[in-house]
Amino acid sequence: MEKIFENTKTAFALKSDTELDRAYFLFKMIQNEPLVRIGTAITNFALKAHMPVEHLIRASVFDHFCGGINEEDCLPVIEKMHSKHVHTTLDYSVEGKEDETQFDLTVDKILQNINFAQEKQSIPFAVFKPTGFGRIDLYEKVSNHIELTKEEEEEWSKVVKRFDTVCKVADDKNVSLLIDAEESWMQDAADELIEEMMEKYNQKKAIVFNTLQMYRWDRMDYLKALYKRAQKKNYFIGMKVVRGAYMEKERERAKEIGYKSPICDDKQATDENYNTAIEFMIDHEKLALFAGTHNEESSYQLMELAKQKNILKNDNRLWFGQLYGMSDHISYNLADAGYNVAKYLPYGPVRDVMPYLIRRAEENTSVTGQTSRELKLLKTERKRRKL
Ligand SMILES: Cc1cc2nc3c(=O)[nH]c(=O)nc-3n(C[C@H](O)[C@H](O)[C@H](O)COP(=O)(O)OP(=O)(O)OC[C@H]3O[C@@H](n4cnc5c(N)ncnc54)[C@H](O)[C@@H]3O)c2cc1C
């Protein structure tokens, strides 16, 4: 397979020299762990003290990782990306409080996103997190089949209703809906609910997508069992396949409570598990795959698998996805080669998006390989332009 991801000209075609320099400077800072720690503390303090730091945050880290403070604000970014055939999944990244009013507000926001996406070729997906619609402890209880109190039963029926409302509108408007995966101890309840939604709304094509975290060693068995059930009932499966974002938390909890960790033993095992899942998805009928990854090898492998199976590059059942502000060399080169690509574009009021931004900074600090890869690519492009 030709190594297309090395093409930095295509990867950064949308970035001006100044934007390229800003990105380089940003990743250089993020690479510095003490700086990220101190920076995070100062920013949190400044925001709590209502100091006027929002402009500074916007000009630096926010604009690199986020599209804007609301949907309209994101439009220039969406259109710019689309000019290079890169699509957008608008990700409302406000991490809300756990109360019923907030959950209803999140539902409204997702409905607004679906409407916004309708008839915009540049936005083929909407997305939400299960914990945006209900309390994590409630999902956990349902996952463990613990008897609910009367109030909890009522509360759960509202969660079910929220899922059904957004899935129905997504189906009506023909906008596919990605549902993120979160902590393993609440996931069974989400899985069951999403399976119901798939059965209801994925009769003609994949509208509703669940997410498989392949750092979990049990997910291949789940995928195979789900596939059997879907075949029997004759509906499509939509699946976002990722490695998983909560590894440390999962391992710590398993150790603390004393159960077998749900996470693969090492990175190689996760990588193999991931690649087995995408192979299964490509190998079977009535499946639509959204590969959410920044991993070059997995992306090359998926391109190769699709080629072997004579799946067209722009087949609507195959999508690649990365996060905005990261791995442009994968997104833009894939889109340039004719593949379907949709980047998650987080947005929301600056102070509400801070937890998301801090996670990105911390993740890039800990995943040293990824940051040095970004820096290397940016450096190569700066050099190329100077020549
Ligand atoms: C579009 C998109 C959507 C996403 N949606 C979700 C979501 O819904 N839920 C979610 O949880 N995450 C989600 N993620 C994040 C994703 O799960 C990964 O954390 C992130 O993409 C890094 O993994 P990678 O495949 O890009 O590749 P890599 O950088 O090659 O892999 C890093 C990942 O490998 C795994 N890993 C690392 N070290 C070890 C180890 N020692 N043992 C076992 N496994 C290890 C971890 O999962 C780690 O995140 C999403 C990512 C993208 C791009």
C-alpha cells in the first residue's frame, strides 16, 4: 500500500504559515508535562475567578481543537474542511451536570444538531454520549440487573424515551447518529438500548451506530453475537470502532474493587483486537463501519481490506474519523485519495469545553508518540514550504 499519510502538503493544505507555526508551538507546549499541569491549574483558577482569559484560551488551544462556541460559529471551519472533501461530525462537548433539566437540554442540542446536519452534505453524522441523557449510576444499575426503585424506573423510562426521540428524528431526517462508548460498567445498559434502536431504525440502512472499544478483550465476542441477532431479525448494524479512551480509569477500578480488568493485557493485544474487528466488519454484509482512529497501521489495513473486498472508496458503509486538530495527515490524505472521512468537531462555550480541552492536552502529553508525530509532520511541512 502506498504510504499516502507522509504527504504533508495535502495534510496541511488548509493551514496558512501562521497557523502552521501556531500548531507547532502548541504541540511543543503540550509535550511539556509540567507545563500542561501548571497551565491547567492556572486556567481552572482563572476561569473560576471569572478572570477574562477566554480570549486567550480561544486564540491558543481552543481554536486548534474546537470549531467554535455554537453551530453557526463552526460553519466556516466546516466549509473549509469540506472544500478538501473532509466531512464533519459536530460534537457538542459540554460535559453537563447530572440532572434531568440538563439531560433534556442535551437532547434538544442533539436534535438541533440533527436538523443542522440535514441537507448539509458536509455533515453526515450527529453524535451523543449516553451519559448526556442519564446518570451513570443508573446505567450501572441497569447493566447489573439491580432492581430499580419506582423513581428510578421512571427515571430510566425517560432515558429510553430520550434515546428513542433522537434516533427517530435522525431516521426521519436521514442523518446517521453515532453513539459514543464510555465506561465499561455502564456500557451493557447502553448496548441493550442501542440494539433496540438499531432494530427499530436500521431496517433499510445503518442510521444508528453503537461504538466498540477494542481495548476491551470481550468486544469481539459481543460483535459476533450481535451480528447473529441482527441477521435473525434482518436489520443493519452501524458500528464506530475505536480503541478506547478510559484505560487507566478501567484498570484502576478493576484493581480497587478486585475484578478482572476488562482491558487487553498490552497495546499489541489491543491493536490486534482492533484489526480483527475491522476485518470482521468488512467481511460481513449489512454492516456499516466508522473507524475512529489516529492509528496509521489500522487505517492502511482498512484501506487494504476494502480494496481486497472490492468495496468502493466512497462506499457509504465505510467511514474514517479523526478528531479535529489531530492527525490531519490521515484525514486529508484519505479524503484526497477518495475515502469517506468525517472529523469530530467539538464545540461549545469556551469555559464549558475546558474539560474536553484539558483531556486533549493531557492525552497528547501522555501519548508521547502521537505528539512527537504531529511535531515531526508540522516540521516537515514548514521545511517543505521554505524550500
Ligand atoms: C472519531 C473518534 C471517535 C472516538 N470515539 C470514542 C468513543 O466513543 N469512546 C471511546 O472510549 N473513545 C473514543 N475515541 C478515542 C479512542 O478510543 C482512542 O482513545 C484514541 O483514538 C487513540 O487510539 P487510536 O486508535 O487513535 O490509536 P493509538 O494511538 O495507536 O492507540 C492508543 C490507544 O491504544 C490503547 N492502549 C494504549 N496502551 C495500551 C496498553 N498498554 N494496553 C492496552 N491498550 C492500550 C488505548 O485504547 C489507547 O487510547 C474516539 C476517537 C476518534 C478519533
